[in-house]
Amino acid sequence: MQALWMVLASLFFSVMSVCVKFAAEHFSTFELVFYRGAIGTLLMVYACQRKGISLLTRVPRMHTWRAFTGVVSLAAWFYAIAYLPLATAMTLNYMSGIWVAAFLVGATLWKGHLLDVKRKLPVVLSVVISFLGVVMILRPTFEQNQVIAGLVGLRHDCRHGLHSSRRAWQRRRAC
């Protein structure tokens, strides 16, 4: 059953991306982010009320910061989808896993654990090869009017990777 949910999630994200690409001709990026957020909020409120779960939180500042960065990241992703070819925007979107690995390696270096990096040389090499693979897939085909959209798309992936690697680093410290 879990595999079916994963397939459906992939299908719905793909459909959303195509819808954003078409809707970007008629709406601004922030309107699209607003409509997606409004629909998501209504569905979440309905699901929580149905199960009797409260929407109150004990950590409002953390949730506010998470919501803010999520909205900015979603706007960056939608902007990239609107102004880049869809395949290029989706390739940039799926780079977030590579950014997670890059930030974890960078954090290890920053903390001065050089021995850990030497021991994890295969991870470092896989990150470098992953970046090279993305460059080969994209074959930098940005046209002159798409450079800003490409950088905004990279910013989205970078922020997503930073957030994910921060959570992984915190879990590692807790152990």
C-alpha cells in the first residue's frame, strides 16, 4: 500500500508542475503560491477536524519560520517552472538530495572533522560526481533570459537541501 501512495504522490506532484507551467501564463508566481497554500490549508484543516486534532502548537516561532521559508522556497520553485523548460526546472528540483549531501560534507569540514571527511571519501566523490551528472544532463542550455530563473531554481534546491541537512545534523548530534 505504501508503494501505491508513493506512486500517487509522484503523479500528483507531476500534475501540479504541469498545471503551474500552464497557469503561469495567466497568473503571477505569488498568486499560484497563494492558491496552492489556500487549498492545502483547507485540506489540512478538514483532515485535522475530522480526526479531532488541534492546530495549536507549542513552538509557534519555529512553525512561523518553517512556513516562511517554505513559502519562499515554493515561490522560487514555481518561478523556475514558469520561466524554464519544465524538464530543466524538474532536474533542478530533484537536486535537493545532492545539496543535502554537500551541506553535510561541508558541515563536517566546517566543524574541523577532517578525519571524518577522509574516511567518507566515497561520499565526497559521489557528491562531486552527482553535480557533474546534473551538469551533463542539463548541458547548460540556459538561454540568456533564463539565467535568473535557473539561479532561483538552484536557490530553492539549496534551501531545501540546507533544511534537510540541518535536520539530519541535529538528529546525529542527538544520538
